[in-house]
Amino acid sequence: MRPEVNARQRCAPSGAKVFGIAFSLLEGRGSNRTTALFDNLSEKLGGILDRLTGRGALTEKDVDAAMREVRRALLEADVSLDVVRSFIERVREQAIGATVVKSVTPGQMVVKIVHDELVNTLGADGQTIDLNAVPPVPIMMVGLQGSGKTTTTAKLARRLTQRDKRKVLMASLDVYRPAAMEQLAVLGRDLDISTLPIVAGQQPTQIAKRAMEAGKLGGYDVVLLDTAGRTTLDEEMMAEAAAIKAAANPHEVLLVADALTGQDAVNLARSFDQRVGLTGIVLTRVDGDGRGGAALSMRAVTGKPIKLIGTGEKTD
Ligand SMILES: Nc1nc2c(ncn2[C@@H]2O[C@H](COP(=O)(O)OP(=O)(O)OP(=O)(O)O)[C@@H](O)[C@H]2O)c(=O)[nH]1
Ligand SMILES: [Mg+2]
């Protein structure tokens, strides 16, 4: 091997570090919180690809062998099969191109290709909640039962109030679970954030309209609409979410999904996006030991950015 090659390879960041960076993009700009969610996967990918960078020449066979390992690592992390398949295809196409095999540091180039594709899949720009609309800006939460919609509503309200100095109104549109509205009211009192007064007997769309009226009259910057979840993806939930969306015309529709959701995440995200239309995804329980694949899959099938990451049961 030429000395020049060795020098370059010594200077290059290790695979694990490169993927740590790719995954930290998920957390968005300005976040200094680290998540264990992708540590496993980034370590594995790093390990696999570090072995490639250790050598000089690469054959097509070497690339194929590494891609098989990458494929296995992604599947083990619960990334859906379709997403893995197209990911590997795109990487392989670029990686066995003549420029890579003939380059001085082919291993490094493969690492770069995998990294860039991962960034493509995850969305590179760490997008955050968009408040760029005429106030009160409506933001709607959707998702399955227990996914963390109400907790996320409170966490987001707290951040918008304390960090961004916005005046926030929270409204519960959950007319099914008796304690749901009270749960949000309690959170509001704890955090000193307004909640829409409870009026018995109203339908979710009526509450949404009333929330927007109250938002206007009260001079609020943001109105957070917390909707009811169902245990399974059903037409009733989709129809209701679509009706609420039509009534409130939310600037953001965020799918709140548990990071521990495995393969179902893809269906969930696709259905909500097709039926209701999403602007972003919120991942909760990132503090758990989820394998992260759900996030990659949801991002990949909907093309919608992961806008928030939730950790912890409490709102602080
Ligand atoms: N560890 C952890 N727990 C969370 C997180 N988000 C929510 N939880 C907990 O999950 C449970 C359900 O959260 P909720 O916010 O009530 O979920 P929901 O989507 O509003 O549920 P429904 O209104 O019944 O559809 C609560 O006990 C929360 O404390 C999170 O990011 N991490
Ligand atoms: Mg709730």
C-alpha cells in the first residue's frame, strides 16, 4: 500500500463516528440530548464498514459481502424490508461504480456513500416545528392510543412557552376517554399553560373550531389540538382526524408514534399520511430500548421529517 493511502485513512473519522453523526441529525438543530436509540445500529454499521477502510483495493465481492452485513444490521434494527431493500440497492449501485473500486481509498468512499444515503433516508436538515403562519397557529397531534399525544402536547407547549416565548393554548379533542380532557387540564395547571375550558357534549370538530375561536379572541400564538387515539388503525379514527383537520386547518399535523413500534410503524405512518396528510413525525419513548428501525422506516415511506423526539414520561 502506498504511504499516502495510509496517511489519509488515519485521518478519516471511524465508521462508528460517522454514523453517530448521521443519526444525531434526527434530533434536530440545537439539541444537545443524546439518544441511545441508534447507538447500537451506528456502532454495528461503523464496525462493518471500518473493516472495508482497513484495506487498499476493493472488489465487487467485498462490497457485496459488506452490503449483506449492512442489510442484516438494518433488519435487526427493525427497519422494514422494503426500506432496507431500496437502501441497499441505492448504495450498492454507487459503491460498485468504477470510481469507487479504482479510487485510492475505496473503503472510505463506501462509508461516505452509506452515510450519505442514510442522511437522505433520515432527512438531513433536522427540521423543527414550523410556526410561520398567521397566529393562532394550529398544530394537531394524531396517533394510536397511548402513543404519547397528550404528553407530547404538554411537552411541546412547555417548550414553546418557555424557550420560544409563545402564548400557547392546549385543547383536548378526546371525547371518548372520560379522563382525557381532565388529564390535559391537569398538565396545563402544572405547567401554567392555558387549556380550552371543557364543554360537555361537544363533538371533536366543534371543539376544534371553538379552540381556534378562543385562540383568536385570547391572542394566542399557537393552539395545540390533542386528538383521541384508538387501539388500532381504523377508518373511524382516520375519518375523525380528517374531519378535525378540515375544521381547524392545522399548519402542522404531527404523527406521534412510539419508537418501540416495530414493523407496524410503516403501515401506521403510510395510512395517516394518505388519509389525513402529515407534516411531520414525533417519536416518543426514545428513552426506551427501541431499535430505531421504526423511525427510519416511517421517515422513508412518508418522506416526512422527524420533528420532535420525546423522552421521559413527565413533561420536564
Ligand atoms: N418513557 C416515556 N413515556 C412516555 C413518553 N411519552 C408518553 N409517555 C407515557 O406514555 C403513557 C401514555 O401517554 P399519553 O400522552 O397519555 O398517550 P396518548 O397518545 O395521549 O394516549 P390516548 O389519549 O389514550 O390515545 C403515559 O403514561 C406517559 O407518561 C416518552 O417519551 N417516554
Ligand atoms: Mg391522550
